[in-house]
Amino acid sequence: MNDSHYPMIDAEFIYEKILASGKVEQHSVRAGATTAFRKTGKQALFKRIVTVREINGEIPFIQATGLAISLNFLTALMDWLEKNRNWKDGAYVVPAEKKSESNR
């Protein structure tokens, strides 16, 4: 279940980063709201499957973070969150104008 405190991440951004990671094959299998990718390598197939479950075209924060860690795009995810969701390091960002007004 998704915690409403955490932002949702655009599914297209996640898919783009998964494919750009170079750790998965370029095709995927889609069934309903779930998309599966296969990692490259010689491990058993069940260890190489990466599944992504969408909710209204978005991915929950926890799932996106797990994917970002395992596929090495965590920095890009954090940058995207700051730019598109105004969210950074576990808290919503207060714009600079509001900070200066509250300090007066």
C-alpha cells in the first residue's frame, strides 16, 4: 500500500531509466498494470525478472526507489523528484521566497 506522504513517480520516467540502465534487455512484457523486464546475465531467470506495477500511470515511491537502487539511477530519481514533485531528502521543499518571508 502506498503511503500518501511519499510522492508518486511518473511511469514513463521510470521505464526510460530502466531501459537506459543497460542492465535489462530492451523489450518488456506487459500484463494489465504490470510490466516485466529481464535483466541481462547468466543467473536463474527468477532472479533476473524486474517487475513494475503502475497505479494510474505512476509508480509508488518505495518501488521506484528500490528499482533505482538495483539499476543504478538513484541520483536521477532524486533529481526528478526535486524538479517535478518539489520533494527532497524525505521532505517537501519550501521555496526560497517562503523561507525568507518566514525568517522576517
